Amino acid sequence: MRVVVVHYHEIALKAGNRGLFIGRLMGNLRKATGGTGVGGIQKQTGR
């Protein structure tokens, strides 16, 4: 299984808009990987 890990430290600093930024990032990742056979994109919280 192939895995890509995306760290988004700068987004985590903007607590007021964090949900908006993470949602937009995930949407962009889905668009960028569409048709490439990527099984899924998921958000993991914590360290």
C-alpha cells in the first residue's frame, strides 16, 4: 500500500479558520488525485 502524508502546520496555527482551510486542502487533494487510483483521503487529528 502506498501512503502520502501531508503536514499542514501553518493551517493549524489559524484556529479560527482551521476547519475552512483543512476542508479546502482536502478538496484540492481529492481533485489533484482524481483518476489516479487513490483509494481515499482522510484527516487524522493529533500527533
